[in-house]
Amino acid sequence: MSILSVSQLNRYVAFKLHEDPKLRTVLVRGEIANFTRNFRSGHCYFSIRDEEASVKAVMFRSNADRLPFDPENGMHVILQGSVTLYERDGAYQINVTDMQPDGIGAQALALQQRREKLAKLGYFDPARKRPLPPLPEKIGIVTSRSGAALHDMLQILERRYPVGTVCIYPALVQGASAPASIAEALRIAGTDGCDVILMGRGGGSNEDLSAFQSEEVATAVFRSPVPVISAVGHETDHCIADEVADLRAPTPSAAAELAVPEIAALKEAVSIQNDRMQHAMQSILDAKEQQLRRLQQRLTVSSPAGHLQVLAAQLDACTERMHRAMQNCLLEKSGALQTQLERLEAYSPVAILQRGYALLYHDNMLIRDAEMLHPDDQISVRLANGTVIANVTEIRKEEQI
């Protein structure tokens, strides 16, 4: 028996494992543990284990990149590969060429993981969804140019909203190149002045609709600068693009109806608003007219001309009152004067003379007593209608009674 080196032994065992047809292709069920992926090489290293044992496994980048899902610790999988020996450490391992989730399909798992990833990034957050423009001027459509969905949307848009401009951004809607084509069409529509974008296609199998489940399309919808309406398949079909879009429509036809208002309803609304505006304007005009009249009245009173007019009216009133007062005063004084004149007339010497009395003057002196005269004195006798010159011949004294 020859003595072998460690490397010779490991090489021999590796050869034997490679030559064993039962170990060239094996299927192993277990749970992933200690999973790592080398950042530079892209190779995956992990262990596959059950309740009693574990074995190391490696999946090189060429095989790992073909997986539709991301392996994780604790995930139960079924591996396909060959049993090999890592000669440096003398440890055997499974060189994995394919991997499937145990109990759930790879596509379903990949979709679940994609949803969880996008949810963490906020793609499905209701708070980020934008309202649709009420009167879009430019409507973009991202779909297949040859699909029936495009015909349906164009027919509805023309009937409901002929005033809008519709632009078509054709894209592949199924196949391996569809996600990139849809994402590029969305990018162009978002930078082409569209107010809203309709994205969708008609119904089909899950595989036909898979482009709208892709992260690439979801990211394009998420980054769109304008609102996006997603209408993929029929009402029962749901995809990631529907959840990321600002609004999901059950069908492409419904998307067209949701994107634009109906022109007849707009005309009716405009007519109603016009009536309301006319009524409101008339009410405002009436109120302003009343306000203007009040201001004109205030201006008339407050203006210099108005103030002078008021003062002139007050002056006229005062003048009228003064005239009446003066008239009354004159009448009163005239009556009093007449009374005094009558009284004065009654006491007038002339009036006394007219009643038969006479005034005697001697040397221009009024004679009040007979003793003031002497015989032969010349006297003047004043009568009512003239004067008599006489000489005193005799003075008689009357006895006092």
C-alpha cells in the first residue's frame, strides 16, 4: 500500500465523486443557512440543512444570475446540482446549478420579494399618488400600436373629450424586451408635455402581463413627472404597475373615461356656472350701485358746494326769520308809537286850544296867574286858529271855591 499525500487523497476522492453518476445530478431539499454573495465575483456561498445535518453549497454567478428570486436565509428550497470536493479544505459541497422554492413557485416568490422591496421604497404609498388634472390639454398613451386597447381608448377620448390632444408613445407590451420598451415610452411621454399618461394593454395570461410586474416598469411609473393611469388586462387582472400608478383602471376603456371629462357635462357645468356668475355679478352691481348712491349723498353733504348749499339754505331760513321778526317788531313798535301819538295828541296844547281854551303870553311869558298882569299890559292870546293882541283893562280875582 502506497502512502498518499493529503492533496493526492483529496484529488482522488474528488475524482471518485465526479465519476459517480448518482452524484453528478442530485436534488436536495433543505433550508438555506449562512447565505452570502460575493460582491465582486457574484458567486453565492451557503449551507443547506435539515433537522439533523448540513452540507456546504456554492452557486456560481452564471447560474445565480438566472434565478428569478433572491435566495435568503431560512428559505426552504430544492437544489439541483452535482456533489464535488473542494480539494483545498477536503470538504465536499454541492455545486448548485438551479434552485426552486420548496412549496411556492419561483415566479411567485420573485413577485412576492419584488413587492416587498418596492413597498419598502415607498412605491405603493397612497400619500404620493397625485390627483388627475381636471382638464388635460395633452393626453399620452403608452401601449402597443397594433393592440385593440389603443383603438378603444382613442375612440372614447374622441367621443368624450375632442378638445384634447392625444399623443401615442408605442411600446412592446409583452416579451423579454417589453419592460425596457414600456419604461422608455413612459420616460419620453413624461418629458413631452403630457398632462396625464394612460398605460396599459388588453387581457392575456400571467406571462403576457409579466412586463407590468417588472421592477423596471414600476420604477418608470414611480418616477413619472405626471400622473399615470394603469389599465392592464381585464378587471380581475392585478399587477405591480397598477399599484404604483396614481390611478388603476379596470380596463383600457375605463382608463380613457377616467382620464378626461365628458364634453357634454362640461358644457352643462359651464352653463350653470355662467348663470351663477351672471346672478352674482348682478347682485354685486346692485350692491355697488346702492353703495355709490350712499357715497354720492355723503359727497353732496361733505363737498364744499354741498356745504355752501346747506349754509345758503340755513342763511335763507335765518333771513326769512329775521324779516318776520323785524316785521313783527315794526308792527309792534308802530302800534306802540300810534298809541303814544294818540296819547300825546290828547295832551297836546293845540288839542286843548281846540276845545276852547286859550294861552296868554306877556313878553313871551306864559301867564299862569292873574297877579302876573297889570292893567294896560299888552298881552297875546293864543287860540286854536290864531293869536289875538289885547290890552288888559281890568284884573278881577276869582274867589276860590
